[in-house]
Amino acid sequence: MHTTTIGLAEAKNNFSRVTAEVNRSGRPVTVLKNNKPWVTISPAAGVANPDMVDVAVDFMDEYADVFEELAK
């Protein structure tokens, strides 16, 4: 199985999307720190309906600017 790798900044900035894709595809993602494997994000056993995750990701994407303001 091919493992995707992404940088730490990308994982941080796109955490919701990254985790939704891991859940949808079932493929883990390795997060790199200083170009070295640091952590792996993998789907949990018995994860809820992937369609619900997609709905949540769409919601987060649609209101990303609101969440950014609230986080200040």
C-alpha cells in the first residue's frame, strides 16, 4: 500500500481535509517534520459513515473564514 507524505505545515493548514481523505480512502498519511517522518495519520477501526465526514469537511471549508476569525 502506498503511503502519502505531507509536510507539517500542510497537515496543520489542511487538517480537516487530510483526515477526511484518510478516512475516505483508508490510506494513512505520514506527516514529515524537517523532511523526516514524524507521525502517521491513519483511519480508526469502525469509523462512522464516510459520507458524514464529507458533510463535515464541506461545512468546515464553507465557513473556514469564520472559524479563522473565531480562533483569533
